[in-house]
Amino acid sequence: MMEKNAPADITRLLLEWRNGSERALDELMPIVYSELRRMARNYMRRQSPGHTLQTTGLVNEAYMRLVDSNRVNWQDRNHFFAVSAQLMRRILVDFARRKNSQKRGGDQIMVTLDERVDKAAESGTDLVALDEALTRLAEFSPRQSRIVELRYFAGLTEEQVADTLGVSSRTVRRDWNLAKAWLYRELQPGS
């Protein structure tokens, strides 16, 4: 777990990195590494047994993409972890698409929508279908799609999401509930 003052340190280091300090990046990564691993473990826990991409591989791939993302206008710790979660999601979706195309649709990687997303979602859904559903959701409600990414994938709290998006916690709660219901319906077989 990170120290109490770590969020302020992370934000400071992100801003220094954004302004070109390589030293800041060197200091930042050891501080955020354990949180990135936690996020990756959360993602990997939802994958089917025998998934060939491992937690460390996912963290390393996300790290490489983060280091190359010098065009990101880092705002704070929450923004960093939101971008990290989005990168991990992209990596896993790309991996699933490659695997599915190689097997011509067979052995899809499964991800379970657990109780944090919707306790009514008892069956699993594949990661590509979830990604496509989130993309469709973003077409008419970008904020709801973003809230799902931040809550479900990045593991941010309502308050952290509200702070990141500049809205109230009540708005986050309402949009979160609407998005869960919409995703549940979209991911049902035959919908």
C-alpha cells in the first residue's frame, strides 16, 4: 500500500515528468509499480485459465507505452492510473483479438463482470465483447463509459472518479448505475 503522502508525490513527479524531467520518471516508477501490479492482477484474475500473458508482462507492456506517452498532459495521480487502466485494457483487448483471429473465433478469453460491476451478471463475457460494448456506450454517453473504465478497470473510488472527471460523486454514482445496467443488458446472449 502507498504511503499517505504518496498521491501528492506522484502528482508532483508526474508534472515534472510532463515538463521533461527524466529523473522524475525514474523516481515515479518505483512508487507506482505496486499499484500497477495490483491493477494488472485485477485484470488477469478475470482472464481464463491458461492465458499466456502474465501479470508482469502486462505491467511491462503498459510501462513501455506509458514511457512513450510523452504527449499526455498529466494532471494528477488519478489521471495517471486512469490512463494506465485504459492502456492495460487496450493491451488485453489487442491480445484477445490476435488470439481470436489466429484461432478463427475459438477459445475466446473470458472476463467475468464481478459484483463490483453488477452482482446480477453471473455469466462471463469475453473481453472483446466488453470492449465493443464500452465503445458503443461511449458513442452516446462518453462520461458513463469513462466512469466504467475508472471504477472497474482502474479501481478508483467514486470520489476519485468525481475528482478526475470534475463532476459530483452523486453524478458518478448515478452514471455508474446506469452504465452497469446498460452493459448488463448489452452483454446478455442474444442481445
